[in-house]
Amino acid sequence: MSGKHEPPKGVQEAAQRALKWIEDGKAGKGFTETGEHRAEQLAHGEKVDDDVVRRMRSYFSRHAPDRDAEGFSQGGKGFPSPGRVAWDAWGGDPGKRWAESQRIEGDD
């Protein structure tokens, strides 16, 4: 049976910020329905299963280079970049820390 993990407040806030940016058209044309669904889940504080935590870990691992791109950091030119919108849709920096801290089935 898969565990259930409740996203903490910081994760919810990042996802809420992403939903606002998506609504404002800042997500870019490559933004996926999966990213929007994840933002909605996390923004509403829905508990997620082990598979979602694994997907979050994988997302953050693949997209770590996005943090160095223009428009990622607040105050920078082009903020928020589509990469930053997506990063926050998955819970942002708090989401990365949280996903990495969760015990999931199959972890050693």
C-alpha cells in the first residue's frame, strides 16, 4: 500500500503562486497538463501517494539546470520564466526539499 504524504504550507504556497502565473499566461507553450494538475493538487494541500513523491523527485532532478536560466530568480529579467512557473507548480524549492525528505516504499 502506498503511503500518503501531505504537502506542507511552503509547498502549497509555491503551487498557489504557480497557478496564478499559469492563469496570467506565464507558463509558456511547453507547459503540460500534468504540471497544472500537480500544481492544483499541491496548492490545495491534497495528500499524494508514493508515486507522486517519486515523480516530484524525478522532476526536480531533471530540471535542476532551470534554476540557472534567465527569469528564474525574483527580480531578474523575464521573471517568472516558464521554467520557474513549472518549478513552482511542482512545489518549488520547498517541494524539492519535502519530496527528498519523505520515506517512500522502496527507499533503503
